[in-house]
Amino acid sequence: MLDLRHVAKRLPSGFTLEIDCQVRGGGITVLFGPSGAGKSLTLDCIAGFVEPDTGRILLNDEILYDSGAGIHKPPQQRHCGYVFQNYALFPHMTLRENLEFAAPGRNAAIQQMLERFHLSSVQKHRPHELSGGQKQRGSIARALLTSPRILLLDEPARGLDHELRTDLYDVLRQVRREFEIPVILVTHDLDECFELGDSMIVMRAGRIVQTGTPQQVLARPASAEVARLLGCFNVIQAEVAALDAARDYSRLRAGDEYLEGRFIADCFRGDHLWIGIRTDAVRAIPRNGASRAPGQAAAILEHAVTLPSGTRLEFAGGLRADNVAMRAADALQVREWLLEFPPDSIVVLR
């Protein structure tokens, strides 16, 4: 288990990392957040490339860093496998020589790793002769040959096309299945969290803003801030207009519109709050002169684009509806729309 206790690091730029969490073995923990959130800096603190200002870092109860005791073990004593964004393979060595550098004299283990990651046929190639996927698999193989106690992956799928990304995910699932060590993966891709993550740590501006499984985080974001980071919510400020616990009912006023949802506990009429509504839960209906029904909001379409999953409609005020069953060109012929928000789709953001 990895234990980060009140770890803090202030950079000359003024950015401050403050992180406190635990990562257990046997699964993949995803550090999720936008660029500049402190994800890679967190990996560097764990690996020993950056010394924090304060706090403690323990791996399987061994102290790697302790500001109070003056302990800061160098990277080579931490036994962390680190896969960098640029792969960091030595350019003057063949792939096999790169692996031999990590595990000198372990020819059987090296051959096994080459076969496991389908790299035997390119083992005599230098990095510039390898594809992006082969470099990535080679970098992971090299990290695992050091018998690490933890594997750190800094945006491993960055720059890979869909096919290579799928291959990489298969490799990482294999690593999770065969190596019982904690794996920490940095990403800003929500789909990648769901593909690989057993647990998820959401970061913003150097701090943890939510933890849980990817499913838990998506089902109930901890705040409006987290909902915006996930990128698949309409985030709306609303006022509680009515509450009825017996009917499991609430009525919310958002600007000039009223929305109907489930009963909101620990809330009173007149309270102001933020709500989140999944963009793929919004039902968009061309208005065609119709009057608004209860629970419907009027909206003006500003942009439409057809994606593989369906058409995305973007409305004035920042509202969005995804996976709409209409071509973008046809949708753009309609200016006025009615939006329906199913009561079960409304999430209160504390």
C-alpha cells in the first residue's frame, strides 16, 4: 500500500501541491484532472525525483520520505517502476539492450517479458525504429523487469491512435491481473478512467477534490467543480421553489425556468444550490411553436456537431444535449427547442 500523508510541495511558480491519500495494491488507481492539476508532480514525489517540502510517503510501511525525520530516499532505493510520457528508452540501445540495462543477467526474464508483450520480433530495433505502441510496451516491460513495488504511468496512452490505445489497455489489464502491485495512472481522459480504473482520485489545482470508483464519481460528483471537470454535466445554479418529501418531489427555479426533480434532503425552500444534469440524459425536442409543458425549458440552439455516438447540441447559456438522434445539419435548421430533464437525472452538487 502507498500512503501519502499531508505531502506538500511549493514550486517557484507559486503552484502548491497538497495531497493526502492511500493507494492499495492489486488494482489501478487513476489520477484524473486537467493539465496543471499536479498529477505528474505527484508521481515525481512518489518516485523521488522531486523532494516535497513537508509530509510523509510510505510504501508497504517503509518510509520513502519524512520531512520531520529528514528522510528522502533516492529514486534507485524506492523500487518504483516509472513509465514516462516520452517512454525514456535509451536511443543508442536496441530494445533488448534497454531491457538488459534494467535487468542485467536476467536473460530468461527478459525473453519472457518480450514474449509477454509481443516484442520478440523487434527486440533488435532501436527506439526510432519502433512504433509508438511498441515503445510504450517496451517501456512498461523495462519498468516491470526491475521488480517494482509500485508502477507509475504518466499518461501512457498519450499520442496513441485508437488501435494502439486498445492494445495498451489490454497490456495494462494483463499487468493488473499478473502483478500484485499498486498501479497509479495519470490521465485527463474520462473514458480511460472507466476502461482501466479500479479507483479514481480527482485533482484540481494541486489538491484532491474527490475520490471513489469511476462509477461513484460519475454518479454523484462531490461539487460543481468536479462535475465541470468530468465534462459530461450541465452545471446549473438553481433555487429551491418547492419541496414535498411525501411525494419525493422538488421544484427548482433556474433563471426563468422551472425543473422538477426528486426530493432533496437537508434543504429548505429558498435555498440556492448547484445541480448537475448529465448531457446524455437531456431530451431535446424541436419546439415548432409548442407551449412549454411542466419540466421543460426553452432553449436557443447555437451549435450542432455529429459524433460517432450521436449528435451534440449546444444551446445558449452553456446547456448541452448529447447523443441526439438527429443529423447536425437537420438540427441547425431549428432555432428554438424545448429541453426536458428527467427528474432522476438531476444531481445536487454540494
